[in-house]
Amino acid sequence: MDFARLFAATALGQFGDRIIFLALPLVALADLHADEFQVGLLAAMTTAGSLLVGLPAGAWVDRMRKRSVMISTDLIRALVLVTIPVAWWADLLTVWWLYAVALVHGVLTVFFDVAYVSYLPHLVGRGNLLEGNSKLSAVRSVTSISGPAVAGPLVGLVGAPATVVASSVGMAMSGVLASAIRKREPKPELSERPRLGREVKEGLKFVLMHPTLRAIMLGDAIFNLFLVMYQTMLLVFLKREIGLQSFGIGLVLSGMGCGAFLGALLATKVSKRVGQGTVIWLASLVTCPLTALMPLARPGWSMYAAAIGLASLSLGGVVRVVAQSSFQQALTPDRLLGRMSATVRYVSWGGIPLGGLLGGAVGSVFGATGTLWIGAAGMTLSVLPALLSPLRTMRAGPHPSRVLTKRTFGPHSSRTGPRHQWHSGDPPRP
């Protein structure tokens, strides 16, 4: 029952998130007549929170009950978003207002996501992580379909600023549902003199000294950098080069959601058949090159082929993320889950603001089409860290009852590669 409540809260929160993903840049484009660089800067502000609070967020979340963090951040995000339509109705809305809302919303999202990832092992147990992540990815994929499908016509009907109200309502209802979860976490045990710097360093050390976690993180960082470059100019390309209106853009994004939903349904089966380690790099290698179909597209049949390519990217992305998220959670001791999640997010998402800025800058020089080509090439190359790591030959994921706690090179270690010791649930030595 508690998982069902988390499932419903995820659905509503993600529904609101997908609406704002489409509505916020459309507010800038249609209502404030923003240029390419301003749209890129808005995308950067949306994700700048990862750079500002990414690492300390994990240490702070590890000191608190994760459910409480999720509830409070959901409700505050709802209040922040509703200021956009209020400012619009009062004729006060500017692009700087959008920047501020995007930044605050992004900072709160960092805390929510770190708590969310850290809470799932407690709620479902480590042995059910792959199935739990797959189900939650499925509901996120459904909202990826329904969110843009609702947002596109709604923007055309009432305007982009008013559409943001639906996003705010979804966030608020997500917080209310999360508050109904009955299972309580034990209060985290704190050291007598907790030190933020030392706790952050411990999380960094755990991730960076593990070759598999490090490879996953670096691959994600490269992928996300070029994905955001690509996405920043995708709306510009669809609206100004192809000539699609809000409804058509919503359909393209909904197609990506369909691919993501299919990926969520297939994720567990594919991971078990191909191997959880193998699928982390194979999914990207197969689907990322298909994004090159979009800059080749023109109005007509080629646009449909490009949309299928984006749907395939989403399918492969969800299969990969489900596998690697379960992998990361299973490898990490409970007391370090928040810091692991924050470290991975900080590095993986750290380039996203840069990707938005680069997308806007490159778009200003080479146009939307040229930026899509660069983004497609970069996403394809993101598979290299995994291919150069133990993941290339690793099929099975970690056993759910065993957690990697220790260690890379030491005075008695082999020179041929890192040595690891495995203990059931023991925390790593700092």
C-alpha cells in the first residue's frame, strides 16, 4: 500500500514536471519573445541547482528522514511555480522572473531527487530494487506521454503561463500523497560532531574510488551535457525550422514518452536477458545514433522517422537508467545512499547548465540544426567510459545483500587493477 502511494505521488509529481518542461520555454518563446541564447540560459537555470547545492545536499539529506524532505520540497515547488501565472496576470512577468523561478525550482528538485533515490531501498528492500525502479520508471514514462499531450493543447487554449497552474497542482498533490505513506524510516544516526565537509568527502571518495560507479557517472555526465544541448535547440528547431505549433511539439514529446514507457516495461526483462551490466552501455550504443535523424528531418515522412528516433532514445535511456540506478543503490550502504546519489547527480548533472548555455551559444552561431548534429554525436560518444571499464564484460549486477565497501589501490594491492572486498552491509571506512 505504501508503494502504491509512492507510485501515485510519483505520477502526479512527474505529470506536473513534464508540463513545466514544455510550458516554461514556451512562456519564454511565445509570451516574452526570447531569443536562442535566452532560451538556453533558461535551460541552464533550471538545472543550475545541481552545481550550487549538489554535493552538500546528499550530506544534509543523509541527516534527515527522506520522506519529510520529499513532502516539503514538493509543496514549496508548487508555491514557487504558481508565481508565474500570478506575475503574468499582474503584467509583471519578465524573462528574469522565469530565470529566478527556474533556479529556485531546480535547487528544490535536487533535494527531492536525492531523497527520492535514497528512500526507495528503505521502502521496497534491496532485493526488489530492479522491479521497483522499473515500475516507477513506467509511471514516469506514462506522464511523459500524458504531460506534453495535455500541455500542448492547454497552452494553445489558455496560454503557457496559465498552463503552469496545472504543474503547480500536480506538485502539491504529490506532496499530499507522500505524506500519507505510513512506513517510517528510522531516524538517521548522527555523529556527535557532524562535519559537512568530511561527510561530503566520504561520499565523493566512495563513488570515485569504485571503477564501476565512476564509469556510470562519467558516462551520464557526457550524455547529459550533449542531451541538454540537443533539447535546448529541439523546441526551436521544431517550432521555427519545421513549423510545428504547440500541439505538434506536444505530440513529438509524447512520442518520446511512449518510447520511455515501452522501455520501462521491457527494462527488467532486458536486464535479466542481456545482463544488468551489459545493458548499461549497450542501450546507449544502439539508440543514441538515431538522434541524428532529427537534424535531417523536413516536413513530411522524414519528420515521422526523426520522431521514432527520439522515441528510441527514450526507450534505451529508460532501460539504461533502470539498470544503473538499481546497480548503484544495491552497491551503496544505507548510510551513504544520500551522498552517493548527490555525488552521482552532481557530476552527472553538473554539465547540464553548461549544456543549456552551450546549446544557446552554439545555436546562435550554427543554428538549431547544427546544434542537433553536435548533440547527437556527443550522446553517442557517452558510451566510452562504460566500454573502458569493468562494465564491458560484467553481465550480472551486485547481489542485493552485499555492498561494496572497500577499496582501491593500497600498499598490498595488485598493480593489474583495483582490488575490492565485499561485506554484507558494512559501511566503508572513510
